[in-house]
Amino acid sequence: MTYCVAITTDAGLVFCSDSRTNAGVDQVSTYGKMYHFEVPGERQFVILSAGNLATTQAVVSQIKRDLRDNAATSLKTMPDISEAASYLGEISRQEQDRHSTPDGPNSGASFEASFIIGGQILGDKPRLAMVYPQGNHITTSKDTPYLQIGESKYGKPILDRILTAGTSLEIAGRCALVSMDSTMRSNLTVGPPIDLGVYPVDSFSLQRMRFEEDDDYLRSLTRSWNQNLIEAFDRLPPLAADTPLELD
């Protein structure tokens, strides 16, 4: 399991992903799930991945080959983020089909993968798109300025409460990390290192940070969020004395 979230605001984009792919009793494996591609001064792309590791690695490898070989269709030639998402979805579908032959040795196995792709192409504003395993994609909306893949339910409430179009990148970054912390607390298969990418609008430069499990800031954020939640709960109005309580 994994968790990735990407946020869009008027100020730019924020990307956050964990790095855990296996969390058995005696084995914990980590692989980064954030990939950065750029043409300096012209276009920036960030891809987040979730799902079958063989599929996601094969997809990223094909994207890199297309860029290296100056293929007719690559991230260098995409006119916008929507077309880039369609290109990513097509590669993903091809890789899934290649491995999941009905009568082959992998019959019955799932090779599905999901992606978030975001960035900016010169002449357009920063955008995000989520690519489903089937290859189709959706974008953000005015009411939902973020996209999630993987174990999304635990980290969603803070995003819904805090994010608006006017949210600063610093607050959006903190919000993404709190969303990740909530997910890690409720699902042990999601875990550090945590990758955070911040893209200011029109900068054509991605600021990347990695937080290891023993990172001082990550620990401080976790402690503060937990303590503030407890204190906020304690300040909630008590049940009225005459409120009927139904006991089973």
C-alpha cells in the first residue's frame, strides 16, 4: 500500500508521497514514488505512483526512454498536462496488458497502477491530473483542489478542511504532511521516508525535500498535531446534563 497526494493552489503545486512498498512482520521495503522530469525553463513534470511496483517502474522507464531517444511522443512533445496524462495512461495500459495474459504464469495477479501527473508547460498554468489503471484521467476542481492515490481515506479530512485556491504553498505543504501523518498513524503499510515537492507557479523549478523516519521536523509535526487534536477535543462543548443517553 502507498499514499500520494498532490495539491493545486493559485501559488503553485505541492506533491507528497511515502516510500513504503512492503511492511511485513520481518521485512520492510522502500522505493521512492515521486519522479521529476524537466526541460529547463520550458516544462516541469512530477509523477506520483501507486499500485503494482513492476508496472510503475516499467512505466517510468518507458517515459525516460522516450525522453532520451527524442521520441515523437514524449513529455517533451505534450502540448498540455491533459495530453501528458493520456500519454501516461496509454503506457500504463500497455504495461499492464503485457504482464497480465489470461493463460500465462501471472494469471489472476493484479498489475494495476495509478498515477498523478502535474506540472507546468510554458504558456499554460500549473495543472494536475490523476490517471486511473484503465488509462483515463480526471483533474482537480474548484471544490476539490487536490488528488489522491493509494490509501486515501485517512488523510482526506484535513485536506477538505484547510485547502482553498488562496492557500499558500507553505500551508499546503504542511497540510500534505499532516495528511500523510494521519495516514501513517492509521495504516502501518504507509511509511517514511516521505518525499515532498513544492512547485511555485512560473518558477520552472521544483523544490524537493525528504523526511526520514527520525527527521526532527517530522517528529515535531507529529507530536504537535497529536497534542493539538487532543486539546481541541477537550475544548469541545460537553453534552448537556439533560441530554438523553441511550445505552445498549
